[in-house]
Amino acid sequence: MSLNTAHTSGGVLIFNGEMILLYCDGVDLTFEGQDAREFKGTRRGRIYLTTHRMVFTTTDTRSSLMSFSFPFHTMSNLDLAQPIFGANYIKGKVKAEPNGNWTGQCVFKLKFMKGGAIEFGQAMMAAAQSASRFMGGMQPPPYAPPAGPIYPAAPPAYTPPANAQYGFVVPTNVFPDAPPANTVFMTDMPPPYPGVNSPPQYPGAAYPPQNMPPGQPYGGQYPPPGQYPPPGQYPPAAGQQHQQNPPPGGMSSADAKAAEAGYAPSAPSFGYGASSPGPFPPAADPQSQGPPPPYYENAKKNN
């Protein structure tokens, strides 16, 4: 997690190829712990769930905390709390990124004053689970500020493409709003850590799935600044390309469905680095186990 690295004058700052999946205004973010003493307390602002992380920004220009970036790999012990009194909230631990303007780890609570905490939390956990497939045991590089220009993001970055397939359901029915116009900005830097649909783009990382050159977002390519096509001529939605290209990560359609079914939103925490289970041993020959016990023996066991 990094402090005051995900905002610019007038809005949120994202990487080239990063897209916003969910947006919610009017949330309260609280930090606790000794390592959070410089930004400890509660702030109200906007929360963004993107293809690569969660980002919080505040509209209070007097605050020393203007933005917080939560890459998926920095979060752990996630829990969805439903208190009897008060709004539901997401709770977890987050650790600092190298060069992220703070050090250590702390506890955070994200409270949704207008509802939707459970749906947002489930989508965030599913996105983290999906992104973890591309970690490969590698640690992203330390945070580095954008070296190039910052410019307004193209409209496709504001909301997920129609029929996009991420391996989980994005609850846009609960969060139908997109960020206000002219409040999303982009840098030419690619995401330094993996997202729900692509590996990280730093040296030594694996390349994106087949038919997708490095540095391009899944489902479309953002043109250079000043060369955006007119409305209605943006690249096809991710869901449309997905019908022709193989699923992310080289998975078959059956494997992608199986991965989706294996996600448990109710899990109280999320851990990285867990490997897939190996092949199960072959089932024993039923004949080698002998015939089943007579009916009266089963009756004795049940009595």
C-alpha cells in the first residue's frame, strides 16, 4: 500500500491498462495501529475497485492523506463485518509498499454509509483471488512515481466493458454509478503488479495471455494521448474478444468456470502463495474392498 500516490489535481490516478470495476462515493476509511500514526483516524471519500487494486481518495483538501492505494497482494485477513448496529464494513490488514511513503502495516476499516459493503467486499476478494494466479512467487518492484505525462483517461477506463469476463460477477447493479467525468487520470506507466486479467508488466514478469502483446490492457488497447477515437469507435469490449481469444492465463473455458466455482466469498481472509492441489490418488477398486456389510450389521451400528 502506498500513501498519496494515486491522486492528482481533480481526481484519481491509474496506470495505463488499469480499469475501474466499481466506484462508490461517501465511504469512511479508518486506519488503526502504531505504524499508521501519521494518518491514523477516519476520513470520508471515494473508493474505487480496479482491475489491479483498491484506491481511496478524499475530497478534503486540508487532509494530509489525499489517497491510499491498496494493491491486492498487500492486503490480508479480510473480513466482511455485519454489526447489529451501524453500517456494514470491510476490515483487514495492509502492509506498506517499498518507497510507498510509509512503512510497516496497519489495520483498516472501510465503512459503506449507503450500503453495499458485502457486495463490494466479495468482489474485491474475488478480484484478489483472480490476480493471485499471476503472482508466480515474484514480488513487485518498489513504488516509483510516474515518469511520463499525466492525462485524462479514455471513457473505457471509467467502467468495466459490457460482458467482460473476469471469472467473477462485478456487482454493477449495486454500484451503478461511474466516477464523475474528468476525474479519472492516467499515466503511461503499466501496472507494476498483476491484475484480474493480466500479469504485471515489470521486467522478468510473465507475458500476458496469448494474442495479447505486453503493455496492452485486456479487452482493448489505449491509444497514446491525443489520439483517442471518437465516441462509438473504441476497441471491442473484453467480452467480445473473449469469444475469439483463449481465456486469461491460458485456461480453458472449463478451467475458468471451475476456478470461478472454487471461490468462497465468505472466507474471512485471503492469503497469497497457496499452490494448487496436486493430482488426487486413484480411487481404490471397489471389488478389493469386499462386499458391503449385511443390512442387519448396519442396523446394529445405527442403534
